[in-house]
Amino acid sequence: MLWVISALVDGIDEPVSRRLANLPYVLWMITFGISFLVACLMLELCMAVITFKLNPILTSGELRPNQSNSSSGFKQKGLQPADTTEADKYPNVSLPRSLIMDAVAKNQLFFFLLANLLTGTVNLSMDTISAPPFVSLVTVVVYMFVLCSAAVVLYVYNVSTKIW
């Protein structure tokens, strides 16, 4: 929907201009940002489904609230004390975590160095300034896939590249 609005505004008003920060540019940036976030969310959901299928231990908990609070006044009203966290409410359930975030956190230096090497490889192998939009988008998606896949593979095999 936002892509259609961006295309309509681009045709009515002047062309997209980063220097002027006009309406087509602002709409294009918002549209691209939201689209990129949705793509990242979809990738994260796919990774969660894969992790869920590969590790059935995550599903062994029961989804019942914890009834063993120390404050009897809260128990009678069905409320939780203010210092109760979500993990306290459901003690048998492990909350989902981001596989990619955990993988990058374990090998941050490797991730940073590989990103720099891949950036240099992309910049030396193609003329990024004159690349058409589709080629640019495919390049960024492949770049992020290779980078995240390398980090996840190291994480799955419990390889740590720390040098200290």
C-alpha cells in the first residue's frame, strides 16, 4: 500500500530528492524502512519455526500462570506483584529468543570483520552507484543472508572466535 502511495506521490510532485527531503523522498524512506523491517521479521519468524521444529524441548512447558506468589492479597484478586516478570508467570516455558541476535552476540568480532570483507568484495566486484534498484536489493539480501548464515552456523556448532 505504501509503495503505491509512494509511486503516486512521485508522479504528481517533483522527483525524489534526498537533498530537498521532499515528500516523495520521505514516503520512499518510510516505505523502504517498513518493508525492510517486515522482511527481517519474516526471516526471524522462519528461523524461529526452524528452531522450533529442530528442538522439541522448547515446547515441553505448560502455559499456566504461576499460582505460588508470596503475597496472599494478590492471589485472592488474581493479580501479580509489581516485581513479577513474565518469566515468573510462566516458569516452565522458555521465552523465544532471536537466533540471529544470539549468534551475532556470540561472535561479534567475526561478524564485524566478515561484514567489512563482504562490503569490500561487493564494492570491488560491481559498480554500486550505477546498479539498478533490483540488482541493489538482491545484492543487499544476499549480503545479509551470507553474513547471518555464517554467524548462525558458527553458533549452531558452538564455535567461538573470541581471541581473549
